[in-house]
Amino acid sequence: MADAVEKLILQSDWQESLREQKGKAWVTYKCGDKLGIHGELETQGISSEGLPYLIGSDGFSVDKITKYRIAVTYSGQESSITRKFVAPQITYSTIHDLKKKVLSLDVTPGGLGISSDSSEHLRVWEARTGEVRRELTGHYGDVYTCKFFPSGIVVLSGGADMQLKIWSAETGDCAATLIGHKGGVLDTAFIDRGRNVISCSRDGTAKLWDVGQNACLYTFEDCGGIVNCCSVGIPENSYSLGAIDIPTGEREVGTENKLLLLACENGTLQGYGLQSRKKVLELDCHGAVNCCCFISNVHVVSGTQDGHIAVSDIRNMRVPIKEWKESRAAILSLVPHKQGFFVGTGDGSCYFVNEQQDTEVELTGSDCDPIYSLSCDGSHIYSACRDGNIRRYSLNHF
């Protein structure tokens, strides 16, 4: 049974609204499926630094406000909760057409971004300015996933055309196309430096590829339906990844000691020894599993279409360490950060969950538009949204 969670919801454009004289922003306290308690924050004046003096109604108050962050407290008869809200430092509205959904993005520590939308566009851009540097042309239909190789100068993409493509971010040339899936490619993962990669698809399989020869080395077939997400991690040394029955060839590099996670539409999170090809774990979830990732060498997190988040220990997958639901919206994206993780949801909520599985910070800006993808470059977190915008948040504002 998932835990009922207390949360605060703040008007998405609070940063602009509260800077006006007599500005107002609505705020709501919610616990599980109970009716919410609604209030307002109102500006009573502006300081010399340009920050508003605020008062709240109906049990709401403001602890602290800066240019990009506000801490709001609700104190009621049965509860007291404080949450920080962080506004985007920059909103990029010209990388993609605002009438199109931004489906995927990735950003390198070196300052390059890659993103894709629902109209075949795949674009490389400057992370600092949002300036588009080049268009990568060759996919047909939605481009569901795009990621930089660990080098930061090569891109791997996959889409509705059932193809994986490898691109030079510097020239825009397509160096290779990997063909073999019989349904749209939904996600990818790298093994070490990327001589081998993993893809997963609507066709119900995950494939291990040799990038150098554009060849499929192995297909994981018994997944029970659509595979929405894949993730590769290194578990602790004592974890058994299954016996290796057939020696791997020389074209397979770095698969030893790796665990492959698959988020499956049939409501399971599955794990395979990447080199052994053996299924070594399975977690039955509440609904279709949309996303998953490693947050340590023993802990993984998964998110479902019906809004459940589960943090599990791979050494004992029968019962999650913690399972909860903050809203009815689908969990669409998970990104690890400092033993915790960021969450993007179908109702536009975006938040950080810390190592103790407590929600610390909400990222605002999306007005109920789904967050399809998230990427962290170490100093900023970026979100890809249905409204066509890419938003950048500074981790220093946390």
C-alpha cells in the first residue's frame, strides 16, 4: 500500500506574480486523496533589493524568498509542512516550436544540449544561451530519445521510425543507423564509454548493440510487452548476476558486472545480468512502469503510469523500501542526483527527492503541462515539457 503524502502546490508563475505591487499567487495544501486546503500569498510591498514582502492566508506563510526560491509553510490543526519552490533561471522558448512537445533532452557538463520533439526535430544547442547550433535530420516521426555518448560530442537517438542513429554533434552528420527493432525505440543506455549500447522498444524487446559494426549482439525478448525505459548500473560485488553459459565475443565490451533494468508496460520492473542474459530480479508494480534508474549500487527507483514511486533494494525486491504517490499523474521521468533523484510527472510537477526519500524542492514553471524528460549536468537541472519549453534551474538555488 502506497503512503499518503502531504504536499504543497504553488502557482507556477509565482516568481512574476509576486513581484507586482499587490501581487497574488495561490497555494494549496494536499494530503493523499483528501480535499485540498487553498490559500493565497499576497505582496504587501517591495524591498530595495526587489524582493516582495509577503503575507499568507488560511494557515500559509512564507519563511524566506529570494529571486529564484521561496519557502512556504502550511500550519493546520493536524499538520505542519514546509516546502521550497525554485523557479527556472532561464526558459528556452526558441529551441523548439512551442506548438510541439519536447520529448527528450540531454545536457553535457561541457555545455552542449540535445533535444527532440514531436515533429522529427533533433537539435543541438548551447546550454548557456539556448542558441541552436545545428539540426540533425534523418528520423521520421517522433524522436523519443536522444542522449550524448560519454564523450559529449556524439549523440545517440531513437524514435518512432524504429531506428537508432548515431550523430556527430560537431558536424551534424549521421555516422551510423542501427536497424533491427520492429517498433518505436523508446529509450537507450550506454555501457561504459559506449562501444556497446542498449535500446528498448515498443516491440517488447531490449537489444545490445555493437556500435562499431552496427550489429545487434543480443536481444532480450521475454519482457512481457512494451519496454518503456532501460538503465545500466554496477551493483555491489556480492550481488549475483547469473551464471554465464555462453562466452561473449570480442565485440562485447564492458558488460561484465553490469545489471540491466527494464521498465515494462506489463507492470513489472525487471533486471538482467547483462553478460549472463539471465533475469535476476523482478518487481510487481501497481501499473505500467514508465521509468527507472539506479540511485546507488544497491538501490533503484521506478515510476508508474498511475503515479506510484517505489524505491527498492535489489537484494530484496519482494517489498520496496518505500512506495508512495504524490498525485494521480503519471511518473514520466527519473534522474539520479546525490543519492536522491528528480521526478517529472504528467501534471507538470517536478521535484527532488533526497536520500531519505523526502521531497525537498519543487521546480516550478510548467502550468500543468507534462514533464517528459529531465537532465542534470552537475550544476543545473533541465526539463523538457509538453508546452515546447526547455527550462533550466540552478542547483545553487536549492
